[in-house]
Amino acid sequence: MTIQTRRPQAVLRTYPNWFYLPAGLVFGIFFLVPTAMAFYFSLTRWTLFHAYFIGLGNYIEFFGDPQFLAGLRNTLIYAVLTSGFKVIIALPLAMLLTSRIQLKGLFRGIIFFPTLVSTVAVGITFSTLMQPDGGLINTVLGFLRLPQPYWLGTPSIAIYSVVLVDVWKGIGIAMVIFIAGIMSIPLEYFEAARLEGGTWVAFRHVILPLSRNATFTVILLSFIGGLRTFDLIWTMTGGGPGFASDVLTSVIYKWYQAGFYGLSTAGNVVLFILITIIVYPLMRFFNRMEIEL
């Protein structure tokens, strides 16, 4: 009798675990298996039909290529600037659009709209707007008698021009995250802040500390997106002029185009490890900060 009652209890304890199986199969087939294959093929010189094992040769060539250092530098600059600007701009916008101003729903939609547009379409549009001769941006600057830089053709500012476009496109998502964080704060805190000193006190002592989780989310998502950016860089500059705006993903893509499949696969593995090394400690740090709250 005891055995008969124990078996159903054991089944009930293990039964929920079977619901993990479909997700585990999908994760294994579409992530673990391709990742393991990428690590293997990064150690080979391969084509579509043959693979020759060469050990760490691809990695030695990858780290010795001057394009790697330039791409790494630009990738880190891009990730830091885009994540920083999105926080700096989106937080005041979220504060404004959670206040009592009129038509705030319309303004929210206008700011969020670029997020819905294809990144390739945004890149092509802004590469036209930033043309030195006849581009709308320089035409307006010329009318105002301001300097008219060659936005995408000057090596020293090409990467920063793409950063501005990326911030314009992604500011909507960051704003929505901050709005959600601000609206989750109890109204009693804002009322107390108004009695103490108004908007600055509300920002310094209420919004800034209590929307910290939203800030962490924006920084983390923007930083990951910046490290793996490709489409906007490729459609606006193609990594140029020369290699001035190349990031790691565009360098890897150029190697694929040239037929260096093993070398480019090694580049993808390095990029995967780089993102993991940077993002994982950042996540742990943010999690500790959330616990302290």
C-alpha cells in the first residue's frame, strides 16, 4: 500500500520538469549545436565541401590583423556612446512625458516611431540626408551659416555620425523603459518631493534612485546592441572611409565576402567571447545593485 502511494507522488514531483523539454530541445538544436560547430570550424580552413584542421592558426591571424584592433576600438566606442546617450536623453524625455503636459500621448508616439522603422531603411535615409552636397542636413546648416561637415566621409567623425543615428532610432525603446520605471513609483513620493523643493528634488531623490532598475536595463540592452551592431554601420558607411568606421561585425563580414570562412568564423567566436566577458560581469554588478535597493 505504501509503494502504491509513493509512485504517484514521485510522478507528480517530476511531471512539471517535462515541460522544460521542448524549450531545451529548441535551445540545444538552434543554439548549443551551432555554437559547438562554430568553435570547431574556427579551428579549420573550410569551404562548403571541405574542412582542414589548422588549430589556432585562424585566431593567430585574427589577432594579428590591424583591422581587428581598429574594429575592436570602434566597437567599444560605439557601444559606450550609444548606451550613454540613450540614458542621458531618454530619462529627461520620460520625465517630461510622464508629467501633466498636454498631448503627451502624441509625443510618445512620435519619439517611439523610429524604433518601428527598418534599420536598413534608416541607414539609407540618413546616408542621403548626410550627403555633403545637396543633403538636407548640410543644406539647413548652410542656411544657418554653420559648418557643413562631410559626415560620413571624414575618418575622424564617421563613426560618431552613425552613433547619432543609432541614438535617434533607439531612443524610443529607452524612453518607454524609463516611463514604465517612473510610473511604477508611488505618487506619495512625488508629493513629498514637491513639498520639499519641486522638480529637482523629485529627480534627485525620487526618480534617479527608484528608476535605477530601468537605467540598468537600458544600459545593458543598449550596450549589447552596440557590441553586435552591423546593419546601420554597413548601410551608412560600409566600414569606411577606408576602415575608419569598421566595427568587429563589419570586419568579420568583409572576411566572409573575401572567402576566408575559417578566419571569419574565428572572428565570430571572439566576438561571442568578448560580449560574454563584458556583459556577464556587468549583469552581476547590476544584480547586486538591485539587491541593495
